[in-house]
Amino acid sequence: MTGPGTNPVATTYFVSGTVVGLKGTGLVLQNNGGDDLAVAADGPIRFATPLADGAAYAVTVKTAPSADPPQNCVVSNDAGTVGGAAVSNVAVVCTDVVQASLCPDVLDPSVTYTGGAASGEYVKVKFDSAAKRYEMTFVESPVPTSSGQRNDTRAGLTIAGDYVHPDGTALALPSARQNRCAIVLKNGKTASGSYTVAINPKAPPVLFVGHGLVVGGIPGATVQDNGLEFSGGLFLGAVPPRTFDSYPFIGFSHTVTDFTQVAGTYNELGFRVTPEGTPSQSASGVHWFGWETQAIQASQTFNADGSCTPDASQYSCFSTGAPWKLRRNADGTPDGVFTSGANPDLRYPAVGVEVFQFLVSPSLAHGIMIVGKVGDQLVPVIVRVGYIKDGQGNVLAHMLDDQAGFSLLAPATNITQAALTGRYVGTNSASVCGVVTSPGQSSRSSQVNGQMIFPSAGACTDGSASSDAGVNNGAMSFQGGSATLLNPFTLAASSGLALDFTQARPGLVTVTANTDFMSGRTPVFKAGDTGVMVKVGPVYGLLMNGVNRQFTTYDPVNNVSKVNPFLSIGVFAE
């Protein structure tokens, strides 16, 4: 009713409707770009702000629900004009998004994944999803079967054991589809029972299986050795005790055996360990502390005949000895990988300063190159298989050339920012080396490439930072030109990384850490540390602190080198 001196009251109407099919949480609707409405469950909905007659309305989804599997919510009867009555027919229907599978629906034991590990091992593994069993063959290996000796290794042994998916455990991943593609190894032993791997239930080996590849950790070992006795109680090559819960590994269901397809120029990112260490680990240049880490950040140009043409980059072609050739099995049949042996000077190349190689005959250390084929992309991985033999008192039977590790190679072609997007899951070198100690620059000079330098090196004798499952099994998220290292089980951020795509060398993206990457209270690398990143097909490689700068002057206060390399390798997940 209106009367003298009164204003008419405008009639307003609410916009309402229903939501059906909602499974997740966090759905937020909007009307006309505002008036946010949070929806927790199926049922009737109504926006809080009424509209006048003749006003326009437009209902949209502001925030999709968080659900597993993901959901897509579609609004119908979403827009119009208020026509003298409440709007009550807005309909929001939420349905599951059909996603491409992250991994095969069935793991067939007839499929073999061929790959390499940071332990210097060439490995083949099979999975049987029906029986929840795995079979792993250490085709070549420098890893001893027991502590206190190194003559008897895992080479040639096949272990079998049970596995589980991590859902329902402390290692559960954020989604059901991720859990289905993750394999946690429970145990493993040879058929005779003569060798059994030790599994740490708090940090077990975890493997992530994708289409055509597998990445993660394989069973570790405890390594210790008193060294090779030469004379008068003199021992060389002693190795202090270390227990490794797992070793980083990547493998492929298909490999290339024609080296002409491999020929080209690559960026190599690699991680190496010398078990007995070098004199560069001590300030005096006399003491060896063991477990010295080195990195490779180099260019490699492979020719069709298997040879490598070096350039000026440090350690260029140091992963190649004699030209690469197809490896053959013991029975003479061709294998699915390539091998490279010692150079004419008896040595197989080793990285680092003053690496001790005792050889009276050609070194049996060698390289294995696994060239995985994922889709139409070749993904080369190189393993340095170290070798040691205790001559049991016969000095001429001794051989020591035990540096071991692996590398990822990617084509030396520019990477676009758009090529590094999404979430990846993988493995990293923290399971081998988390805590690095170093006294700084050594006072003893060494000759490298005709130049006298005063080197620096680190030691990884403390394994306390190598038993964190959330660190060893890394994940990486790329978005908007930056990256975040993640705990794959919680998706909590472990470290932020700034990426520079300028690429002074094609294919090498410069990386700077914004925050420390911690394992417990130990920084694996620190804010401000730098590195590089590569990408090849669905695989990325990250190497932090890969260049250990050496100096020609002795000034331990000012001449500071980075001796804590960190290598991460991951495959695209989603």
C-alpha cells in the first residue's frame, strides 16, 4: 500500500535451484560474478541476494569441487531475466571426469622394464598385478651381497617378492588413481634364499609405474669394506659403513638398439659416488673419508659409430670409454642396451679430482646406456658400473675402479615454458646422499687438465638424511614458469624453484632455489643454490649444485665450492 508521503517498496525475487551428483568439497557458485554460494552437498540452493523484477541473472561455477575422481559441474537454466517471480529452476549437475589412466590397468609379468640405478646397477624388473609380486634381476651390479666384502655382488642375481599399493598406509598418495600406480616393495630374496634384501618399513622402495616406464627406488644395501691390502698392513680403498634404504631407478618397457637413432648432441645431468672417497675430502689432502659425491653437467655429442666427440664443457664425454656397442648376453644373444668399455689407457673415465683407479689390466668398470622409447621420444640413461676385486693377497690381481652412478640425457634443443607444466612424480639422489660434510678447500694441489688446482670435495658418511620417504620419493609441480618440489604423499611444498628459460645453452633451464629443501633438520640444498633442468619426452631432470668449482689458488676462506650435488628425475603424472 502506498499513501501520501510514502515511497513504493520494490518487489525482489530470489534465484534458486538444485544441485545433484556432488561428491567432493569446495564447490562455489556465483550469480552475476558475485554473491558467492558455497555448496556442501546435493539438494536445494538459493543465492542470498534477491534481484528486482527485470534484473538479469547468470549463475556460474566459481570453484570446482575437490574430488577423487575429479568432477565437472555444469549449470543449466543458468541465465535469464527475472520475470515477476522467483527463479527456481537453476540446475547444477556434477559428474565424474573421465581421465586417461596414469598406468596400465594390468601389470603383465611378460613385460620387462629395463633400466639403471644410481648404485651403478643395470636392472630388469617385472610386475604381476594379479599376484602382487615382482621379479627383479640385477644384470650388472657393483653392490655387494654382504657387508665387509665387495667381491661378491648382486650381479646376475634375481630376487622376487611381494608388493602392495600404498593406499591405507602411511605412504598413501593423494588420489586413488595415483595409489593404483604406486608399488611399495615389501620383501625380496633369491629362489635359493641365499640373498635377501633388507626393507626399512619407514622408507621402503617405492616404484611409480606409468605407460612405458617406471621410476622410483629399488632395494638398497649395507656397504662396508676394509680395503685392498697391498703390503705391510697397508690398505687402500677402505669404505666406511653406510646403509642405503633404496637406490634411485628409472626403467623402460621398450628400448632402442640401433645407435644411429641415438646419435646427436645431448645435455647430460648425472650423479656419481666414489665409495672410498679421495684425498680432496680433507684439508690436509691426506685423509680419505669415503662416499664422495660428484655431478656431471656436460654436453655429449654421440656419433653414429658409438663414439663421443667432446667439447669444452667439464666432463664432456666422461661417460664414454670405448665406442658404444650393443651389449650381448652370456650366450651371445643381443641385449636391449648398449655398453662402453675401457679406453686404451686401461681406464674407464671417472669424474672428480684424484679419483683412485688401481689397474694392472683394462678396467672392468664400464658404461651401460639404456635408451628408452616412450611414445616417439628417445630417453637415454647412462649407468657407470663400478668394479672392485680383492686379489686376496695377490697385488697383481687387485682392481679398483668403483665409482658408480647414473645420468639422464636430453636433446640440446630449447625448452619452452609450456613444455614444463603439470605434476610429475619420481626419485632423487637424497636416498644416496642427504648430509654432505666438507672441511673446504684442500691444501694439497692436484693437476687437472695440465693446471694445478686446490680442490674441494664432500663426504656422505652420515645416512641420517637419507631415510625420509617423503624426500626420497619426490614430486614436482610446474606452473607459470616456476616449480615446486613436493612431498608426493602429502603434496606439501618441500622447496620452491624459480626457472629461467633464457637457455644460454639450448635445453638447459637455469634454476634457483627460493627455499631450503629439508630432510628433517638437514638442508639437502639451500635457498639461493642454483642448478639446471632438462626435459626429454615425459621425463624431467633437475641437477642442483652440479658444478663443483675448483680454484688455482689456496684460499679456503674465499674459495668456496659446492660439494653437495642433488639430482632429481621424474615422469609426467597429470
